[in-house]
Amino acid sequence: MNAFFEGMPSLLQGFWWVAIIASIIFLIQTVLTFAGGHGADGINADFDGDLTGADAPFQMFSLRNMVNFLMGFGWTGIAFFHSMENKALLVALAVVVGIFFVLLFFVVIRQIMKLTEDNTFNAEKLVGKSGEVYLTIPEKRSGLGKIQISYNNTSHELAAVTEGERLLSGTPVKVLGIEDRILIVTKI
């Protein structure tokens, strides 16, 4: 490794070290993320600073953002070192590209978050919905039956009672209420 850095200007050596270390940490984070490592950042080294109510997947000062910044900074410095005479301008460009990497990560995470949906099942939202008797429901709450009902494009089989007459399989029903996680239904 020393032979590689021998005779290299110290600024270029710095860019190489930053780029190599940041890239290795990035690869480790990526592997941990896809392998199911605990936490999206791989290493839980973020601090809780309430910065305008940012959502959990994106905190301004996190290990992942620092790695993204340093990766953009280091590789930009390496890529443009020999083509830019003004080294102060090179460092400024590397900083801008590093900030761009952080913003790019933010945009990607925002797009991914738009794809998430809340699939938690809440039986309270079934009141007023209609379904179909799956297993016969005895009359006047004398026993349990089951209905099949669709909610959020998924079909559910849920325990049900009725206050009226016996409801046979295939009878269309409407949910009137819920008691102790049992639906109260009536014939439509």
C-alpha cells in the first residue's frame, strides 16, 4: 500500500484515504442492510437532534450521511485532482459533490418511503362494510359463525354473531358493530 502512495501529493493521499475508508464503510452498511442487519444505518451511531421534525429514515447528522458525504468528497477529489490546477476550487467542488450525495440519498429515501403502506388490520374500520357468511351464524347470538370480508384488497375470515335470524353460508351481511373482537352482523 505504501508503494501506491509513494510520491503522491498529500492532498491526493488524503482524498484516497477518505474515499477508501468511506467506501468500505458504505459496503459494510449496504451488506448489513440487505442481509437484515439491525437498523438501517448498520451501526447505530446516530444522535437524536430534532432537526425540523425529520422522519426517522433521514436524519441530517447520521453515520450514513457522513459516509455518503465523505464518499462523494473523496472520489471527486481523486477524479479531478490532475485536471484542476486550483486545489482550493477542487476541495470546494468535492464538498459540493459530497453535499449532493447526501441530498441524493435523501431524495431516494423519500421516494422509497412513498412506496410504504400501512397494512395493519383494524377491525373497527369494518363497521358499515359488507361481506358474506362463510360458516353459518346461529340466530340471536346463540353461537359464533364466520364471515368473509374484504378490506384493503385482502380477504379476512372473522368470527361473527347476529341478533336476528340464522344466517346461512353465502348470505350477504353488513357489519353493525364489534364486541370483544367479534363482529355483529345483519342480513342485507
